[in-house]
Amino acid sequence: MTVTRPSERGGAVWVPVGPRDAAPPERERRRPAYGPWRALWRRYRRDQGAVVGLAVLATIAAIIIAAPLLAAYPPDVPLDIIALKSQPPSWLHPLGTDPVSRDVLSRVLYGGRVSLAIAVLAALTAATVGTLYGAIAGYAGGAVDAIMMRVTDACLSIPRVLLLLTVAALWGRLSIGGLVLVLGFTGWFGVSRIVRGEVLALRDREWAIAARALGAGATRTLLRHILPNVASPIIVAIALGIGNVILLEAGLSFFGVGVQPPQASWGTIMQDGADQVRALWWLTVFPGLAIVTTVMAVHAVADGLRRAADPRSGYGARP
């Protein structure tokens, strides 16, 4: 219970009578405050296409993680080179077999693990390098920023596929780790420009100036105060990068400079039937459907994140 009494300046003030009556009823009915990530998730849930994309991507990830439980045969071991060579889909082999009698369903499941692992690691590598490079350029400004951005512009002027093929040809036979590094260190240019623009816009805000006035150094100001406010575009860039790397890895593996046989990836499965596409159509259709579905789901998630993080969009108008 609360009562009112006149104040010295006129009007009335609330006076708590008991421990449960320390706030007026208006404050008790106030909506609870949400953190930035919870507010982002609430806005993301309003986008039905993004939610469907997230559900499809989660389903694909769960299936390929459970590959040892779902695959009936080893992915790299021929079953019967005479009787089971190039068999079309059947009840025993739902996605058929390849020219060396390996089960295509098992190879698609295990190949998805390789393709997605490469995509995620390469996208994270590119985002990390691009974030550090762009943050340094944007915070330093002046001649340092100009020189660093001209280097980025020069790298962006080279087609990425051509750059990848050149590096792969010079490197020779690429391991999985080498492929991740090549894809990661050739994909950070766009991320660096995004981060540089955001840092330029934030470095002269009042709270950043106050942090420097209180004794925070450049590294602490950049890492503790500025970069956390750039997290949303970085996450969107990572999501888009995963989809792009899936396509790039499939293309490189199809041309024989990516994942090396007999290890399975979606690109190498398609390459196994490249010389007989009409006769061995299942070696192209099924891994191709896996690539298209995964990339579409990843892009739907990234587009939903972009709209949820943008306060000017309809999904970001209210938390």
C-alpha cells in the first residue's frame, strides 16, 4: 500500500508504506527490458521466410551430423565393382551407386559434413581477417586507411575464382586445411570494407570519445567498445560467406583442385559422373539438390538477420 503527501514544491509524491509498495502501479505495469540479442531474435522470428530457412538449415545440419547413424555403407569403400557398378536408385541404394560401386547416399551424407565444415571454417577465417583489417583501417584513418583500402580495392579487382585457381595451381595438391585457408584468405575483402565503414561511423561517437578520455587505449576502445556494436553486419557477412564458400568449394572440387578423391564432398560426387551426365544423372542431381537447398537456406537466414538488424526495416521497427 502507498499513500501520497504534498511535496515542498507542490504536487504529490508516492510514499511506500510496506516493502512491496516501493513503486507506483505505473512502474509495475511497465514492459520488461530486453537485451540486444534477445530483441534481435524477437524481430527475426517475425520473418517467416527466415524462420523456414533456419529450420531447413538445422534439419540439414542434424542429418549430416548423424551420418554415421544414417549411412548404411562406408562412403569411400567400393561395395562390388562388378555387380553394383553405376547402379540407378533402388530400394537397396536409394541414391544409386557411382562408377566404382560406392553408395551415393552415404557419400552425400558424409560429403555434406566435409562441405559444410569447410564452408563454416573458411567463412569464420575470412570474417576474422576482414574484421581486424577493416577495424584497424577505420580506426586509424588518414594515410593508413587510404593505403589499406587501396590494397583491398586491388584485391577486389581480381575475380575470386581466378585467384583461387591460381593459388591452387601454385600450391599443388590441397589438403582440407589448405583449402580452408585458401578460401578464407581470399574472401575477407568485402568484410573489411563493411567493418571499416562501421568503425568510421562509430569512432567519433560520444561514448567512444568518453572511453578515450577516461584512459582507454586504442586497442581497448576498439575491442571493448566499438567492435561489439559492429557484430550484426559481421554475423550477416559470415552467413552469406558460408553460402558462397559452399558453391566455391563444390566448383573447385568439380574441377579437381578442391577436395581430393576418394574423400567425398558434394563437388567430388558430381565430378564422379561428369563424363556421363545423362547416363549417371543421379550423381549430378542429388548432390546438386543438396547444394542448392543448403545455399538457399543459408541465404534466407542471412537475409532475415540483415532485416532484423536493420532498424529501418519493418521487422526491426519494434523489439
